[in-house]
Amino acid sequence: MWRGLFVFYFCEEVSQMVQIDFVDLIVAFIAAMGVPSAVMGLIVWRLKTRMEAREASQDKKNADQQQLFLLIVQSTRASIALGEATAHAMQRGHTNGDMEAALKYAADIKHKQKDFLAEQGIHALLDE
């Protein structure tokens, strides 16, 4: 008996408290859906900008690694050219234009590699 009376009282109270017209219901629905959507939109936008910045940084890092690898390969070639020129000079007993060209090539590559590594060191110090 008490239970049935409580349910009846509760339902009557609720029906009296909730009186909203259709326009207010639509406005409340739009507000309830719009605020969380706007917040999520801002969160997703911020996440997207961070990911794009990280990708740009990673692309720069990859390009620098490729450049370093190219310089290392060129340095290896210069060392081989210098070794060949030295072997030919020792075989013939005198140096010729090959030795000077190999020395110039090795020095150019060495300076390119040194400049690149110095530039990367400066970027690492200033960027991070």
C-alpha cells in the first residue's frame, strides 16, 4: 500500500515539475548536443595540429638523415679514390694528376660533411 502511494505521489510530482513546450525542448536538445560536439571539435583540432607539427618535424629529420647518408657514401667514395690514386702512384713510382684530383675530391667531401654536421649540431642546440 505504501509503495503504490509513493509511486503515485512521485509520478504526480514529476508530471507537475516537467512542463516544457516543443520549442524549448528542441533548443535544449540542440544545446545538449552542440556543447559536447564543440568541445570534441576543439580537442580533435588541437590533436590534429600537434600531429601535423610532429609529421613536419619527422619529415625534416628524415631529409637530414638522407643528406647525412649521402655525405657518408660520398666520403667512402673519396677514400676509395684516394686509395686508388695512392696505389697507382706507388706502382708507377711518382704522383700525377690522379693524386691531386683525388686529394681535392676527398677534401671537398670532408668539408661538405663537416659543414653539414656543424649545421645539424647548431640546429640541435637551438631547436631543443
